[in-house]
Amino acid sequence: MMMEKVNYAEIVHRCFRCGYCKFPSDYSEINCPSYAKYRFETYFSGGRMWLIRAWMNNEIEWSEHLGEIMYSCSTCRNCVEHCVFKFNEQLVDVFIAARSDMVERGQVPKKVGEFFSNLAKFGNPWGYAARRLEWVGRDYANNEFLLHAGCVATYDDRAKRSLKALLELLDAVGVDYGVFSDEICEGNEAMVMGEFGLFEQLMEQNRRRFEERGVKKVLTPDPHAFNAFKNYYGMDAVHHTQLLWNLVNNGELKVRRVKEKLTYHDPCFLGRWNGVYKEPRKLLSRIGSLYEMPRNRKDSFCCGGGSGNFYTDYLGGKDSPARIRVKEAAETAEILVTSCPVCLMMLDNAVSDEGLELEVRDISEVVLEALKS
């Protein structure tokens, strides 16, 4: 099932640019990641609506800069949560639809074009070799789960360590899983970046492989992949936080408590996109002392990596959302826990850039430590 492309011409003129969408529920901080970095009206939902309207009406021409503004939106859905008008649910859909029209006209920024080209040719954004999970050594053969790692957990060294921790946990309790050694991207980023044709191509490739191999259920540590499989492929998809909580709660994974103070960063595609807030917190509360950052759950502050920004880096630099977020976490706890390879990569890099004494871990790494302690 494809995302329905909204008729944004009927929506963009309805925005009053009141600015509520920039904030969390208590209006205490700027919660739109691109506006938090740039502090210009063009970089929040109301400003983008105004630009889209002008571009649509031929009042301004497309430019590389306009494209970068459109693609600096990480599709975190903070605006959807906090817009006070009835069209709030369609805000992110408007930006995705406008991007789609830009794609159809061949008007995308250079980095976005590179992303699409690599994804189409190689099945991943970086253009790396396809046989990316051979090292796991567990090819899928009618297992209960197909484990889909996702692009970042496969190729980023830091995120790959979290994937190895998850595999160790699954092996410890005998979870029946296998992988496709030549896994290809599920296409979530192509979809939210407006390349609907490429998303459909990747979805059809994956569906054909799933049908040929008899895949019924997908397990993934990647909320972006989880979103695509659950909402667009229409598959039985399980995120690793959900499975790990079930394994701990029913006693199959016997864990002890860790001594460090923990805080949790909600990935946007797990939280605001799919409403998974409880399981990660139940899991961490069972393992240790969980301290919430001021911005959490539907008010969580995005790491800035979504919608391809982990590759394009339109939200990078010293004022990046990731660097803002880790400073918030450092005031709260000793270990910043997340459950997304993209967030893990972005936040871990930000800690290094800021020189903070803060550990960033995936939730699977924390559970593994608790299992071994």
C-alpha cells in the first residue's frame, strides 16, 4: 500500500504560520529540529508551506537552496502533534507530496540525487556491495522471523555493534530467525523523501523475495524499516524493543539491574509515527533507574537524521539537533539509550563532537549488559 499523495494546493493556504508547531506541549523549547538549527521562518512548517505555495504558483523558481530547505525537514512529526488546526495530520504529507513533485520534475538537491541513485543501483544510500549480512551466517530458511537489519545498522560501524548485541541476545534464548545475506533497503527514506517510484520498486523487490522465501514476520531494530513494513507493506512487523520486552517480561531473558542512570531518546519513526512508547520504558525500568529528559514521548526532540538527513547532513554542524539533544541528555543521566540505528549513529557522533562524558547505547546493548552482569 502506497502513501496517498495529498493535494497540497488545497492545504498550504490554510496555514496561518502561528508557530505552535515549532514547540513541544509546554512551549518550553524549540522542538522543530530544522528551525532549532537555522532559526529562520523558512525552516519550520509554516515557512515551508509559504515557500511551497509560492513555488506552486510560479512566484519563485526552484533552486538548490529551495530544495535543501524542503529536504532539511526530517519528517519527525512534531508539527503534526502540535499544530492546533484540523489539517495537522496532513502537514508532513504536504512536504512529502511537494518533494514528490520536485522529484518528478528532476528538481532535487545534489545530495538527494546521490542518495536516490545509490539506492536504486545498490540497494543502499552509500553504494556499497549488496551482500551486506553474509557475516551473520544465518540465511533465512522458513524461520519464525526474518531479521531485517536496515541500511545504517549494516554499514555504520557504531550501529553494527548494536546489531551484534541484538543477535547475541536472540541467540541466547534461541529465537528462531534468519537473514537475507543480500538484504536490500526497504525504502522508507525514499518514500518520505518523495521518490515514490523508487519506493514502489524496492517494495516490489522485497515482496517478491519474501513470497519466494515464505517470509511471514519481520523483526527489525530499525524504526524506519518498521514503519515501512507495518504501514506500507502491510506485514506483521515487530520492532526489537517489543520482542526484547516480551522476552524479559516472560522470564526468558533473565536480567540483573545496571547501576548507571539511564535516559531514553524516542526515535521519531517508533514514537510519533507508530506510537511505541511503553515497551522501551518498561524494559529500561526493569533493568535500571530511568530518568526522563524534559522532552520525551510525543514531545521528544528529533536527532535530525530522518528523511535521509543522516546522509545529506542538511541538519549537521555545531547547532545540529543531535548536539542539542546530547547536551540535554548529559544533564539527565549517564547513559543515553535509544532504539534506532540512525539515532544511535547521530547521537554517538554528537557526543564525540561535544566532548561529553556520556555513553550512547542501543537498548539491546543495555539489555545484553544486564544479562551478563
